Amino acid sequence: MNIVAILVAALIPTVVGFIWYNPKVFGTVWMKAADMTEEKMQGANMGVIFGVSLVLSIMLAFITQSLVIHQVHLDSLFMGMEGAEATSQLEALKEQFDGSYRTFKHGALHGFIAGIFLALPILGTNALFERKGFKYILVNAGYWAVTLALMGGLICAWQ
């Protein structure tokens, strides 16, 4: 586990959010689709919003690691087994596959897939029941697909 990579990756949602939700990018579309007004935005406690979102981003980065680094799961192959043979087999696997698929490209692919197959269904279901339109779903799901791709790429490549 690379704590520094997780903490740096946890900053990505905020950075991408500043760009993605900027009025010159998708901010204006999102505000209309979310029924958001300038008055609602100014009435918020931004310290609490950014603080809680950072904690949630750390949680997301932590779980993203297990989605993009396949070696994390090697130990589980030998759960319940004891002795020198299990230890030597595990060490041999770790040595053989230690750096395999540890690239930005590989992590970004798995992060993007998580965005499409995890974030989109969750956001889409909530949005449908909240009576939000497809623009709202696409803007938010697109944000999470890009964000998770960048988080996954960074976490996977940072060894």
C-alpha cells in the first residue's frame, strides 16, 4: 500500500472538479440540470463541503487501489494455508508478477471501467428517482469516469 499515492490521488476529484464544473466547461450545463442557482451555491459551508469531500476522496482512493493493482490480491490465494510451501509459493508469485500491469495506462483503464460500471449505475439510479435528466447523469458520470481513470492511473503507476 502506497499511502502517499493514495493521499495524492485523493486530491484528483477536487482538481478535476474545479475544471469539469467550471462554467466554461460543464458547469453551466450541470447547474441547469441540477436546478442549482448561484444563491444556493453561496449559501453553502464550503469548508465542510471540501473537508468531507476530501475524507470521501481518501476512502475512494483507498478502494481504487484494489481495483487497479492486481498484486494486492495475491495473498488471498494462500489464505488458510500455512507452512513454508505456501510462503515460498506466494513469494515466487510476487516475484514473478510484482511489476506486471503497473502502468498509468493500465490503472486508468481500470479506473475508467469503474467509473462506467460502478459510478454510472449508482448516479444514474439516484438521478432517475430524483427526477433528474440525462444531461445531469452524463455530466456527473463523465466527471467520475475521468476522475477515477486519473486516480487509477496515478495509483497503479506510482510504485
